[in-house]
Amino acid sequence: MSNRNIVVAFGGVSPEHEVSVLSAMQVISSLEDSDYTIIPLYISKSGRWLTGPPLLDLENYQDLDALVDRATACTFAHDDLGKPVLQETEKKGLFRSPAQHPIHAVIPAFHGSEGENGAFQGTCEMYNIAYAGSRVLASSLGMDKVKAKELCRAHSLPVVDELDFYEREWANDRQSVFHYAEKLSYPVMVKPVSLGSSIGVAKAEDEQALAEAVETAFRYDNNLMIEQAVTPLMEINCSVLGTTEEMQTSVCERPLGQEETLSFEDKYQNDDGGQKGMASADRVIPADISDELTRHIQSLSRKIFKIFRASGVARLDFLVNADTKDVYFNEINTIPGSFSFYLWEESGMNMRELMLKLIEIALEQHQLKMGRIRSYDTNLLSEKAVKGIKGLKGTKQTSE
């Protein structure tokens, strides 16, 4: 068994499931001839954890039901020495026993929901597994558009005004939402709070369009927000690679959509069938903006990356007023589509080099964690055991 296994984790219970598969296939392809052995960890749309060679071939995803039947159920576990492994939990042959795959590091390639919001990252932490990308805090904050904006606002970074509300609030008092939209002045943007890839995002020019957009977006998320639309809008994105202590920024890009905001279809459903993921979307790289504006957005990207305590690679998305050139933070993507490798190519770093860098950062971050004291020897339990359960009654326990 190799101790240089890189587990690529992808799929998940998310509207962005297919997008995640595309990003994972790009990762797997880029590392094919590396010194690492690639082990797929595919989480099906129903939440099953699966592994096996059939999951390495994109063509097999044309029939997900058949692919799931061919794959092998698995889970994280520890071997007899306490080392983390990907443990197969069923036999796929008469004479084959379930295998254990030691884990060198994990590359999460999820987009949205449980895979990108810190839940999977927390699982890796619990099993003491090195993993690429942002830790739990940055992942969870980055997935929540409202909290992300609140954090930036607290640090005096520019964001547009917004109102967030839940489905029950909408059902009980939609007039409050309409009133706020009037206060902002139309058009307004409607966005699910915890999704990416522009799913459920729509522009509303009036009250009727707002109601329709809200009803559609509630199909994907229980928490929505409306925010002031920037017009005329120019979207500018920038990627950051590294840690809070040492980072670098990519060139900027200006995505091109059929409408003012880049839709899910613009990003993924174009002539190549989506096989290149975000790399195939129409975009201007480097962005056709002034050097001054480029430097300003790169500076904002570094500040936000550090404020969120992000790591690995992230993409920072900004809304720019095309006339005034005022810049507003839109969102941080802690696992960006295609890992934003197309932005790093302009800096001479291809997908393979980017993935190797992410693995390097993951291992360094994990080593820093392991270098700290992670337990504290005490005879507290033995003292309490002498007194028994009755001795605990009335005793105040504190973790501070």
C-alpha cells in the first residue's frame, strides 16, 4: 500500500454536484503522472461515500446509477497504528477483502453545501487528516454570503447593502421585503445565501419579478438575500494562493456573460459540454482594466483572504461600477470552480503545479497543527471516579 495516496473528494449532496465532478476530474487528470497515487472519494447525490477505479473516468458519469453500483462503499477510519485511512466497507469480489488506503492528504473538490461549508473539513480534522484548502472557519464563513459581507463590513471593506430573510418570514410578511427593495431602488439581485455557481441568482426589475425570483430561489435555500444591483456592472475576479502569513495574487479576470451577471449556463453549459468547467467560460484574462484598478482589487483580495483566515487557493469576486470604478466585495469562493487554475496559468503555473502547491500547503499546515500540544495530561477523571457519579452532582464543570 502506498503512503503517498492523495484522496480527491468530490460530488456531494448539492445542486453543484456535477460542477464538483468536473473540477475533480481536472484535479485527477493533472496528477496522473505525478509521484502520488490518486484515490477517488465520491459522495453520491444521496450522500453515500464511494471509491474505486470506475470513479476516475469522466465518461462513467453519464449514468450515475450504474456508476454507483460499480463503486465500492467506504469511510474514513484509523488503522491499527492510529493512522488515517480510507476504509472500504464492502467486498467487490469473491476473494477480495475490503481494502484500507493510507491517506497522505485529501483534496476537497466540492462546490456548495456540506462539502464546501466546513462540514467535510471538520470531518478531516476529526480524523486528523491533512487536507487542501481553507480550514473550517473560513469555509463556513465563505459559504454564507450574509456573514461574509458582515465580516467585510466590520473591517470597513466595501459591500453593497442587503437584506436577508427566511422562507417563513417571506410567507408571513413579504411586504417588508418589497419595502426594502423599494428602499434600495430597483433593480435588485436575489441570491440564495449558501449556494454558488450562480444557482438561484436572478435580477429583479420590479416587484413581480422579485416575487418570482424569490419563489424560485427558495427551491435551493431556506435563506435568501436581496441586495442592491450595481449598474452598469463589471464583474472582476482575482485568485489568492497561500496562507494568511504568505500569499500571492493572480492576475484579474473579467467574466463575460450573456447578461450582466454570469449565469450557471454561461459558466458550465457551453459548447464543450462543461467538461472544462469554469476554464471554458468566456472571460478576459488579464482583465481589461487599468493597472491602478488591478492593484486595488489584488490588494482587497489579499486583505479579505487574510481576514477570513483562508488557505490554499480561493477566488475573490468583486462587483465594479463600470462608470465610477467603485469596487464592492461580492463573495469569496474557498473551493473555486476548476480551482481557478486558468488565472494562475497567466503567472506560469499550470494545473499540475497548482495542485502540487496545494498539497504542499496542506501538509505544511497539518505539520504546524501537529507540532502543538494537542492533549493535556491530568488525573481529573481518576479523581472523579473515586467519588462516583454522586460526587459529580452539584459540581460545576468548566472548559476555561
